[in-house]
Amino acid sequence: MSVQPIDPKKPDLEESTNVSLQHADVMRSAGAASREKQVRENGLEPVSMWIFITGSIIAIIAGSVLFKSSSLLEYDSFVASGYTQKDDPGGATTVPSAEIESLYMSMGKAKYTGCIACHGADGNGTPGAFPPLAGAKWVKESPIIPAFAIIHGVKGAIEVQGSTYNGNMPSQGGDTMGDLELAALIYYIQNSFGNKVGVLYTPEQIGQIRKLSNERSESGQVTAAELTKYLGKKLDGDSFEPGTIVNKKTGEILEVE
Amino acid sequence: MSTEVNSPFLEDTKLRADVDRSLRHPVMFFFTSGAAWLAVSLVLGIITSIKTHAPGFLDCTSFFNTGLTMQAHMSTLIYGWGAQAAFGVIIWLMARLSRQESKRSGIILVAGHIWNAAMTYGVIKILMGEGSGIAWLYFPTEVTAVLIGLYFFIGTWSVIAFRVRRGGHIYISQWYILASLFWFPWVLLTGFLFCQIYLGEGHPMMITATSAWFRSALLLLFFTPVAIASAYYIAPKVTGRPVYSYNLAIFGFWALAIVGPWVGMQRLMGAPIPSFMPYLSAGAAILLLIPAIAVAINILRTAKGSSSAMAHSPSLRFTVAGAVGLLLMAGIGALISLPSVMKYTQFSTVQYGYELTAILGFFSMCMYGAIYFIVPRVTNREWISVGLIRQHFWLSIYGVLAIALIYTITGGFMHGDIIERPGEVAATAYSRLYPYAISLTTGFIFLLISTFFFCVHLLLMWLRLGRRSSHPTLLVRHPHGSPHGPEGDLDKLAELDSNLSAN
């Protein structure tokens, strides 16, 4: 064994020890440990210049990335400049489109969730308190009446399906609702719960209703007396043909099937 | 056995053998169960990967949904294989380098059993869809809490062994191991507290940011130092040469300690977190190349020149492969952190491939090197089969190359290129990814075959069915009539022993 002793303070051998015996003993019980080489830790080879050069290049690249962020340690700046995806270069921009009837039904149904509490999911209202929409002439005979009810709300006695209701319906935010959404909601209540009017009003036609609404002589909620004059009144202009494909966001006609 | 040994060399050999013996069961337990979890993880990885190119595979039950198998796959890879292999190497290396026998092997062994039981429960919970869903912390909260608690019953004794070490000089491996012993609970506790406990408090994006940091920190501040510690031990030990440049080794340590904790948030570039954070992390991820080069050059230069040791020693071969893996990991990590490249890589498969390359190509290779060195010592038996070691090495290399080069780099950029094109539908990106997904499955299958036989080999060694020989199992082609080379002088020694006793 030409291995350097770990602890050179001690004498190599003592007369009293049978070295061969001890050696055999250790070799047998610790074969792997006894053939190990010692770890010497003081390697002091010179470090190649290339490591320093490579390290410097890496540090420069890293620094250039780091200082791309103009706002170091600024916790209020959340948007990195230039970090948006580039536009489609001259490609066909795809517009979200839908067929008008299914668009109006799904959009109107989503809007109708605000009406369910009083008029019911089935449009039958609450007997004695809130009038039904199903089969009501107020709903079926003109789009102006439901539109006014949504825009202004209704007060006073109103006779629906043979019963008289004396409730107070507040405005349902029809002023802030988009024309397309209002058209969809009117289409939904005119064509659900057994109602079958079937006219697909365009946003332009809803504009006519808004014009009428602005020219009202009364203010506040509408009354049955005021609504009566609109019974049977139609809107000017063409409504959508069934099967028209429109832009889901604007209601713009894309093609007619 | 005699109790009095007077020769200093024999005394030290006996001490080292005693250290080895005191740690036999905890170390073998961690290695063997770690290898078994690695096999489980690879099976889950194969299921996940097959589903990306054959979506109908195993769709009979919700247990094998991609989202669930992916989580179970990563959890078993990290906490089943990674953490347990690291624990085995940490406790053995620290005891050996501090020349201290383990006095708490029983506690470590019990903690190891509970660790595995908790993990099994956690994996079943994940597959039932009751995991936490937070990246790399997929286990339910109670399981993560138990794992953190158990760590203190495993790691504390190594810190104590270091405190009462014999010998004045602190070897570089001890630096890395001591650091990882403190970094692991720090990183795991931070991730656990901010991603699983304090959820309602603070900004919700903080969870995302902490989770991104956690993944990187666990990789760079736990798996990396343990793997480097093992490489710095194995390379000089097998070649018998000192570490090429000790100053470079110390520099590499401090560079990792200073740069490592800043990495991680670069993958959130463009997310609504303070915008300097991703840039800071990207810069740090590039700087990480410096400690990686320092360590890898040091290991490779230490091994260079001992071509026979390289050719014959499985430990050295795996360690050198691990050093190359370290360069690969840091190289990919720096490349995908460049803001100009990131638009192709941020949302593509590169991120997953990088994690696999780091764990399988760098960390695991270093662990295999350590395991092939440690196991014959703690069991006092030699590895049974050269063929099994050889297949383990080559299949691991093929598997890692398929994953790192084909899937991660080529596939990741192909995938990212399509994602970046406006107007392309997602299906195009997946059809582009198809061949690379198959290469991932192939790589996993190579690794699974090698891991299965590795696990069996380890189990046989733990049962002490290894060869009794004074010669190690080397990768030589039987020049001496035995598949392992010369069997040594055990019989001669026994003869000598009996002769001497008779006199």
C-alpha cells in the first residue's frame, strides 16, 4: 500500500501488532473502502484565459438583458414595453360571426336573466304581483312597448291576459344597453314562452325606438295609457332576413345565406 | 474482528468502513425506493406523453387524464426520485467527509418510510383530482407539510455531523452539501407558505410569481448543489487526481449561491407583475452559465487524462455525463431566457423539456455516478453485472439525448414558432409537435427500461446478493476469464488469515 497516511502524527507500526493479520482483516471486511484513493483537494492548476473571456461575454449579454427593463426595482411599473404580439401581416382577419337567429336567442337569453326574478324563467310572471310575458298583447303587438318598459320602467294599473296588475317596474337600464343587445332581448321575449313574432329587428330599427323614446312628452316610467298608442305599431325599414350571418360584436351584416 | 488497529492507514480505512456500515440501511432505502419512484414517474410520463400524440389512450377512466398524470409524473420525479436520491447522497457524503459514523440511522430510516407512505397517499390524491394544482407542489397541503416536517428528521444529523467533523479542511463537496441542507427547507417552506397556505393575502399574482421562483430555486438550490457535490467527490476519488483548480471550485460555489436565487421569474415575461422582475431573472439565468462552466470545466479537466478510469469506472462515466448535462441545462436555460428567443419558447414545450433535461440529464446522471460508487461500500459487495451497468449507461444517454436535443430544442422551437404566428389555429401547432412528442415517448421508454433493471440491481445489492470480491465491477470486457475481470485475492487473504491464526 503506497497510500499516504491520513494522520502522520502516529507511528506507522507497533511491535505488538500483527500487521498482516490486521491488513487481511480490513481488506476482507472493507474491500471497497480499502482500495479507495485519497481525495487531495489542493489542485492549483492555472485557470485558462478562455474561461475568463467566455465569462465576460456571458456577463455582458446578461447585463444587456437586465437593463432592457428600464424600471429596475420599480414596483409600480407592470407593463414591459414592446411586449405585445405583432399583428397578422395582411392576413385574413377573422371576425367573430354568428347566424342572427341563434345569436339573438343566446344573447337575449343571457340578458333575460335580469328579468327572471319577476317575470319567471317561463315568462308566466308571478300571479297577483307581476304580469306574464307569455301571450301578452303588449309584448307581441309591437317591439316599442317592451323596449319602452325596459328603458323607462312601467307604473300604474295595466291589464294583461284578463288580470289587472298594479305594480311598479323600475327602469332596466335600457339606456345603457347596446342596440344589438336590446334587439336580442326583444327578439327573445317575443319568441319564447309560446310567443311567435319572428321579426329580427336590426340595430338601426332599435335606433327608431330610441328616437321615439327621446321625443316622449311624459317623463319617468311609462303608463298603460301611454303604451296603448303603440299597440300594433310597426317599425320602418327592413329587419334581418333569417339566416343572415352577422358580426357578433357590431351586428354588421357579413353575408346572407 | 480485531479491535486494535495501529497503522494510520488501516485505522482510517476501518473508520471509513464503519461510517459506510452505519449508513447501510438508510442509504440503500433512499436509493432503492428512489429508483422505484423514478420508474413510476417514467410510466406516468409515458402515459402523459402518449396522450399528446394518441389522445384516446387510456381514456376509460378519469385517473389517467393528462392533467392528473402530468402532475403525478412531476411529483414522483421530484419528491420520489430526486429528493430521495439526494438524501441518500447527502447523508453518506457528509458522514464520509466529516469522518463521522451515523448515530441516527434508525430515525432516518423511519422518516424515509413515512416519506414514501405520505408520497403514495399524495400521488393517489393527485390522480383522484384532489391535488393542489400548483406547479411542483402538486400534493395536497397536508402531504407537503408532512414532507417538510420529515426533512428535519433526515437532514439535521448531517448538519450535526459537519459540526463535529474530524479534520480541519472543509472539502468543496461539503460546502455544496451544507448549503443544500439549508437551501432545501428555505425553498420548500417559501413555496409551501406562499403558494399553499397564505392564499387569500397579498396580490394574487404573487402566487404565480412565487411558484415560478420555487420551481427554479428547487432545481438550482437543491438538486444542482447536491449533484455538483457528488461530482466533485467522485471525479477526484476515482481518478486519484486533485480537483483541477480549487480556486475555480470555490468561485463556482459562490457564483451559484449569488446568482441562483434570482432566477425563475423570466418565464412570466409579460405577466402583470412588476416588469423589472422577469428581466432580472432572465439576466440571472444567463449569468448562471458562468458557475455552470466553472464547475463543468473543473470536473472534466479533473477526469481528463485518466482515459482508463473513464473507460472502466461506471461512477466516473456517469459523473462526466452529468457534467456535460450541467452545461446542457445551463445552455438551454440561458437560451430560453433571451427576450428575443423567448417569444418562441415562453409558451411552448421547451419549458417542460428544460426541466426534464435538468433533472434527468444532469442531476440523475450525477446521482447514478454516486450510487455506483456508494452502494458497494455500504453493502460490502460488488455490483453483480457489468451488462446491467452498461445498459443503464447507454439507454440513459439515448433517452436523455432524445428528450434534450430532439424534444426540447428542436420540438420546442417548432412548436413555439407556430404558436407565435398569428392566425394559425392551435391544431397546427399540435400537428407540428407530433413527431417530437413521439421522440419524448421513445426517450421515456429507453429510460424506463434502464431504470427498471437499475432498480432490480439495487434491490439485489441491498439484499447483499452482490459479488464478494476485492475487485470492483468495472466496464471491461472480461480479459481474465471472469465477466468482471480478476476476482482478486480474497481467497488468498482468507488463507493467510487462517494460517496466521493457526500459528
